[in-house]
Amino acid sequence: MNKTLTKTALLAAFLFAIILIGTGCGKSGSATPSAIPVLSTTQVIMDAADTSGHSGGFITETLTDGISAYGVCYSTTNQLPTTADTKTTDTVNLVSFASKLHALANNTTYYLRAYATNVAGTGYGNVIKFTTGGNMTALVGTVSSLAGNASTGLTDGDGQNAFFNSPQGITTNAAGDIYVSDSFNSAIRTVTSTGTVTTLTGNGTIGYVDGLLADARFYAPQGLIIDGAGTVYIADLANNLIRKITAAGVVSTLAGSGTTGYTDATGVKAEFNNPCGLAFDLQGNIIVADRGNNLIRRVTPAGVVTTVAGNRGAGYANNTTATSASFNRPSGVTVDAAGNIYVADLLNHAIRKITTAGVVSTLLGGPRDLTTVGYPGAVTTNAKGDMFIVDQNGRILVVTAGNVLLPLAGKSLLGFADGQGTSALFSAPQAVTVDKNGDLWIADSGNNRIRKLVLPSGL
């Protein structure tokens, strides 16, 4: 169901009003009594050298007066740090903010919390206790190429004799076989661990056809995941569908009408707008990054579609109510062992977190931060709790289970090279998955290759 122009205008006006709350434009002369800001502190993520890090906060209750200053304050001795301790002073703009920590000591315990000040006083968020470790900059990944070459095409074969055309989705099954959404070929390919490429379904022709593998057609498939029964689920982006392929080789539509739109409903009555990344939640439902709608959706095994978070407006807003939060082209999703959803929020240059209670916050990055995670297009997690991030600028990053951000491979320079750390180069990588051995597989779309990243020992 497409929304009317009037509803869109009202939504835009509402989002603009929310942004103005945090700009420091207080309501002088308001009859509403002033109230001290109430806010939440963002988890501390350390950088590889462990002498700098990332935190921040967001305002969790409606303000009666605008904010004049905010940031985080921290101390090694004061367990309830205040602005009299070391603090950051961040540019007041939105109700959410990111703070960069500097000059931290290795192997030291700190206490940190967010603060915000208005005419009523200074409010503080929850205290986070964290301990820095040692320098981890030497921990980098080793990258090699499994299949594909610089040319585009749809050819099965071994290693570099196989051809892809912008692979943009990747997953593995329990046996270690790799499944690839070969997007511009509108095909689903399989790759063995030794690099033998086979076309599972699709023949390079754009279309929307369910049925047997030989007959099925797709249109620019993106994210894909596979369950324990061998059923593959696919975000068929340009068809605005969630499709599935059974182990018996039958392709069907789980949800979506094929029309661009937004409707929470069951099966073909539901509507999406360029669904992209997929992940399973703890109950076996599918979490969808509905990129064109700026939403995170949920699809049950029976095809019932609901909205998890977002309000369809492209923006950046954290909130204690998930459907009041804003995203901007969310492209990837993953779910941790506690059921929290993490979102690669592409054009907000951020990794966002959605708790099981529906609280949306920012883990890393933000709209004005183009360097920390760049243009995150995909995320995935392993059994240890490490989270891997694909920066479409050409980097593969990890946030370890110990909350340290490490650049594993690549740099913000598009190209092609195998090797270690920043010696390896990617070209617009789009997706990442973890296999049974803990190795990473990357859909390197601009290079038309499937790449392997072996993690360093000690990670």
C-alpha cells in the first residue's frame, strides 16, 4: 500500500520537529517547567591500539528546553563521573550523539557516562565501566581469492575460470558450501570450499517465476541465508520479495506482492521496497533490512510480515520506541545470542542496535562520521560474539566480543589485491558470512570474486 502525499508530508514534518528538539533552540517563555535531560549512554567500543575509543548517548525523554551542551565524561577514580572530570564536548545537533575518546591508558579501568545540559541543569546517563587492554593493531586478516575474475559473465567452473556479475549476497551451509546471490546475473550460485562454481537457479534473465530450479527467475537478488533443513531464503531486491528454495529444489515466494510499497500482512499481501540483508532471529523468524522503506521487518516461517523498527522516513534518530527511530538505507542485519538486532545503516554511516525491548541506539558511527565504519553494507556475527562489518569503501572490520574495533583487511581505496591487512584490496564489497571453521567469505562485487579472510590467531 503506497502512502499518500499528505501522509508523507506530515511524517516529514514530524521528523523535522524531532530533530529540532536537540538543536539547542530552547523554548524561552514556555509555560512548561524546565526539566533536566534524561539520557542513555552508548556502549564503549575501543580502537585497536586501546588508547582511543567510541561512545556517546541519546536523549530518551521529550525535552522541555533545548540542549546547550552534551558529550561523555569519564574518570579512572570517580565511579560517578561528572563534567568536572575528563569530558568530550560534542557539536549539538541531534538528540543522538557520538563521542570520540582520546589519550586513554592501556590496561586501565574507567567509568564513563553521557551527559547533557540545558537551562534546568545537567543530566547524566547510565555509568559504563570498561577496562582497556593492550595494543591489538598487529591482529590482521589474511585475504585470498577463491573464485571469479575481473571480467563479468555467467560461467560455471573452477576458481578464476568461473565468472560472476556483481555478487552481492553470501552465506554458507553446515557442510561449508557457499551460496552466492549473483545479483546482476539474477542467479543463485554455489561454490565449494575448493572453488568449484555451479549455478543453482536463474540463467541471467530478469524475471519473477516460482517453480523448479531450471524455471525460476529473479531480479537482482541480494542477501540470503540458509536454515538447518537446507532451505535458502533470498531477498529478491528488485522484485520486492522474500523467496525461498527448498532442499528439494523448489522455488516459492514466502512474502511480498512484487509491487513496491509498504504493507504489514501475510504472504503475497505484504509489500517491501528493495529488501536487502537477511538474518535469522532466535525464534527462526527472518529479520529483513527493508532498505527502500528505511525499516527493519520480521517475517515468520508462515510468511507473516511485521515492522520491527523504523518509521519509513530517511533520517537518524535513536529512540526507546523502535518504530519512532529513523534509519537511512539500512542494508544489512545480524542477531546476537541475546536476541539483539544490529543494523548496517548505510547512509547514516553507522551500526545501530535494536534491543529485544525495542530500544534503538547507535553502536558505532553516525551521520557526520564517514570514517569509523564508512559505508556499512553488511554485518554478521560468529559463535564467540564477534561482529564483522563490511565497509563498502573497501574494508572488513570486526567488533570483538570484548568491544574492540579492529580493521581486519583492506583500506578506503578500491582495487584488487590478496594479502594481509591493508595490503589486501577490495572493490565495493557487499556481503560477509562466517563458515563452520570461523573463516570469513566475502562477496567482492566490484571485483566479481568470492574472497576468503582467515582471522589472525589471538582473535
